[in-house]
Amino acid sequence: MDEERNGEQKEGDGKVRIRDRLKHFTWAWFTSTMSTGGLAIALAETPHRFKGLYTIGVIVFTFNLILFLALCILMLTRAILDFPRFKRSFVHPPESFFFGSFWLSISVILGGIQLYGLTQGPGGAWLVAAIRILYWIYAACSLLNAIQQYWVFIIRTPRHPIPFNPSWFLAGYSAMLTGTIASLIAPSQLPEHRVPIIVSGCAYQGFGWLISMVLIVMYIIRLMECGLPPPPVRPGMFIPVGSAAYTIIALIGQARAIPPSYGYFAAHPSSADTLQTLALFVGIFLWIFSFWLFAIAVLACVWAVPHMGFALPWWAFIFPNVGFTVATVMLGRELESDGVLWVGSVMTIGLVAIWCFTAGMCVRAVMRGEIVWPGRDEDKDM
């Protein structure tokens, strides 16, 4: 093993240079920003609060913004250093699967702007308008991305079959999170803007959920036929957890944001109460399914602990479980259950702990050359 590593380090002057490492900076790095931004959202939504928690959340949100900009600069550097490889990264799996994490990172940034700038912050009317415009831009881009990515996978398959991987979910996730953003920003909008946001958010959430259901079936069949994935990428098994969890958040949030005295809802006075009740019980219906997927992923990772070397899919420990945590909190609020709310708070603490551990392992892996290194990243088969 040592001889193999030494052999990989030999290149021209005897070592892999920084510029050569940057050529292997892949889209999977944006799983770190979608998870860090998701953590900021979880901190904003946690029910049991203390003085200074808002400040902590703002620090995490700001750090994520800086990290996102840094990753964009590094990706641009990669494009400049090796444009052919960069171009192939959009169409060559497994790296191309992770392009959705770039859009998901933007979605959690939009959610953070809403929560820390408007819902809990001092933002004014200009920010309300700005977040609405950004929402519609993101909605268009995320849908185009989902169409483009799945089309690329479909036309490539007859020549080069693609083994199933949980990262397949990310392209659909990028559109599905439009529904989650809608549920967050709708309450701060005027009724004439709120209703289109709620309706579009419901449509996007339905699209993302149905795509996820198809992929969940393929995912379970793959597990039953081929067994568990390699230990380093088993954290990716948490990705399906978020499909049901973020659907719970979107449905309950959108139902609660309905303006009862405007448009369709004014003409049908009982519709708002009916949809709120329906959203709650559909959420309960989906929660146990999300928990089942969560439990399977936990068992798979615990089973492989001695052999789990770090890989960027480790960030999947966080982002899907942010959705699971916030969904639990929202159900607790709707049911007015203090016990469920405490479960949500404990889950938030767990997210903070696993984020710290994952971040530390990520830095360690970079320093040791385990990632961002020729032949060791998602682009190794290009």
C-alpha cells in the first residue's frame, strides 16, 4: 500500500503539485456546503432555544457563504487548469451525479437568507422582493438541471450502463428543494405573490417526490440483489431519507402559509383547514418511512465502522438528516407535542456533533492526500 501511494506521488519533480491536485477538485465538494447550509437551517428551526443561538446560526450561515464562494473559485481554477476534464465532469458519472449538490447548496443559502434575514432577522421589504425573485430564478434553473442531468444519464446508458448509486437522487433533489424553499419564504410574501409560490412549490415537491419514489425502488432492489455499497460511500445511503423528510417540511409549511382570504382560498373557505389537516397526516404517514430508511443507513454504517475511510459522500450524514430533523420538529409543533419537539432538539445536537466530526475528517483527508488527488476522487475513471 505504501509503495502504491509513493508511486502515485511521483510525477515530474517527484511530487503531486497543488495545481495537479486542483485538477481533481470535483462537484462532490459541494456536498459540504449543502450540508453546512442545511445545519444553519436546522439551528434556526430547533424548538428549544437559548440566548446566542441566533448568533451561532448566523455564524454558520456566513461561514457557509464563504465556503461556497471558495469552492466556486476552486472549481473555476480547475476549469482553467484542465478545461477538457472540467467539461467532461458534467456528463461523466459518478462525478456528474454530484452536480446537483451545487444547486442544492444554493437552495439552502436561499433558505438561510429567509430564516436569518426575514423570519428571525431585521430584513425589510427589499429583501422580501429579492428572495422572491431569487426563488423564481432557482425554480427555473433547478428544473432545467434535473431535465438535463437525467437526459444525459438516459442517453449514455445503452453504450455505458451506469451502476445505481444513491447520488442519482441529487439531480431530482435540486428541483424538489424548490418546494421546501417555497414553504419557507411564502409566509413573508404578500398574498398575490404567496399563492403562486405555494402552488409552484407544491408542483415541484410532487415532481421531486415522485422521482425519488422511482429511485427508492431501484435503490432497495439494488440492496437486495447486490448487498451494501463499499464502506467509504455508505453514508450516501442517508440520501433517500431526505426525500420523504423534505416532502413533510414542504407540505406542512405550504399549508400553513395559505392566505385564507385570498383568491381560490377565499372562494373555498374550508380548503385551508382541510389542506393543513391533510398535510399533517400525510407528514405522519411519510415520517415512519423516512425513519425506516434512516435506520437501514445507520445499521449499514455502524456495520462498516472499522473500514470506513473518508470520502466526500460522508457529508450525506448531515444534509438528508437536516430534513429528517426539521420534519420531526414541524410535526411536533403541529401536534403540540413537547416530547416530539425534544426529540427534534436532540437530533439537532446530533447534527452539530456529526458535522464537526465530518469536517475534521474532511480536513484530515485533504492533508493526507486521501482526496483531491490523482486517481482517488469521483473523476478517477475519466
